[in-house]
Amino acid sequence: MKGTMFTAAVITMASGIAWAADDDLVKRANETFKPVPSMVPAVQGNPVTREKTELGRMLFFDPRLSASGILSCNSCHNLAMGGDDNLETSIGHGWQKGPRNSPTVLNSVFNAAQFWDGRAEDLRTQAKGPIQAGVEMAATPELVVAVLKSMPEYEQRFTTAFPGEAEAVTFDNVARAIEAFEATLITPASRFDQYLEGNANALNAQEKEGLRLFMDTGCSACHNGVNLGGQDYFPFGVVERPGSDILPETDKGRFAVTKTASDEYVFRAVPLRNVALTAPYFHTGKVWDLEQAVAIMGTSQLGKELSNDEVGAITAFLHTLTGEQPRVEMPMLPVSTTKTPRPEPLVRNSLEKDDAVERASPVR
């Protein structure tokens, strides 16, 4: 009887210690991170209305906003693939490769600025960039407006979404509608969010150890807040610069925006929400394995050679950041008319040349 009582007392004491440790960890976590809200956040200067988000959804999927009529916002920010395209760098107009890895659009409304170098202050500014970039969608504001005005349904939807405006179909309003739609692309209710909200069983022992390491080793100094990143800029290679394949000398990051020497090789701290869905990693997209990315960040940013167990625990924690994915129905787009500008013919490109060489080669 005494042995049974002693065993029960030990178990109770151990449970109490475990509960206290859990309580301390979740308190520390709540001081550093915040759950993704379940409600769509407000967007400064651009009220998020049903009419505007519906229009934005259509524009997000419409390839006719590109010069070729092939590419849409969803091409590089695929909502079925974690909000990016899972490529090292995106393929744009004429099969050109972009210079940097495509960031996820999911939860991007929580970022302080957009793009790896923060050159866009908000989502509506960001939306204009790829549409006009020659290496991406290669269109012009004039072409976009002409395309949209050629379809009566689009004209009506713009008038409804932007009431009272003398000219509703404008390039600015295209960007505002896309921004409103992208503000709805949030992923709440991850297991980590549930843990922050008080469910101690939402994470297992390894994931909790990964969370503790994430905070204790210094990862959370850059990756914090709602989005676990996206709020500030830091040098890539604070302690030790990674190799030139991961950090090429030609891409100096935020320096291209500020022209300040101290901003060379400085990039926005990448948001880590849904990071398990968005390989490959870093602005070059050269690292395909999340554990490898964690190890690289340990040496380059923290000056710490993480053990295999530590890398495994932190990676396990990062997997708990995957939230409920937005359920987006593919829109039916307005039918082109005889007034709709025709797509720009694509010139011959390297892929076509490679295909021609392959066809001319003897069978192997």
C-alpha cells in the first residue's frame, strides 16, 4: 500500500513539474508570438468588402493580365501549393527565370512590407510589380485596363466594388482589389496557434523542445510576431556567410532599395508560417530540405553548430506552423470579346531551341 502511494506521489509530482514547464513555455511563447486571427484583418486605406474581394479573386486567377495571356498571380503564388510555386525561381514571360524565389502569398497581409527586400510598402504596391515586370507578366497598366474594359462584366464589377468613382476601371483599383482578396488568404488554427491559445496537448514533446530551442538559441529574435517574421531586415550571414550558391555576390538584397552600404546582403526576415509547404528555401531557392535550411541558419545567423537532435526538434516545431489553408473556389472569368487585346506572340526561347536539338539528335 505504501509503495503504491509513493508511486502515485511520484507520478503526481512529475505531472506537476511537466505542467509547470508547459505553463512557463506557453507564457514565454505568448510574449514573442501571436496566433493568426480567424477574422480577415483590416487593410489600411483599402476597406475589404465582399465585392472587392470577389473582384480581386477573379483578377488573381486571370492570365489575361499578362502580355502572353498565360500567366496569372496564381502562377507564382499557387494557392494549392502553399501560396508559392515550389520552384527555385519562378518562370515568367517568354520562359524567363526570375531572380529570386517566390515568397508565399499566404498571411502576407501581416508583413510590414513585401518582397525579399521590402521595396513594396503594402500588398497593393506589390501587386503592381509582377504585372509590369518584363521577367514576370510583362504587361503595362494601359494593356491591363484595355483588357478589363473590353469585357462588360468586369466593368460592372469594378463599378460595384468601387462605387462613386468616376472611372472605376483603373490600374490602381486592380491593385486594390487584388490586395483585398490577398488579405483573406490567412491560415489560422495551426497546432502552434492552438498551443498559444492554451491547448498544451497541441504539440508533442519534440515539438515543444523545438519551440524552446527556437527561442533560446535566438531564432525568435528575427522570426516573431503573428507571422514569425516579415517585420524587419537582417544581414544573411550575421556570423558566417553561406556559400555563393545560397548567397550570390550579385544579389545584394536591400542595398538595391536603399543604396546604403550597411544594407548589402540584407533581406527581410522570411515569415515562417506554413514553411513546411514552401520549399525550396531562401531567396535563391537553392535549399530544398527544411532541416538543411535550419542547420544553415544556425551557423550563418547564430554562429551555432546545431546537433542533429536540435535540428530535428526545431524542424518538428516548424511543421506545427501549418494552418488551415484558405478554401478558394476557382472563379468563372468573363469571356473575352472582339475588343479584348490579343495575347502577345511568344518569341522562340531556349527551351524551344533545346527541344529542337533533342529532336535532331539520334535516338539514344
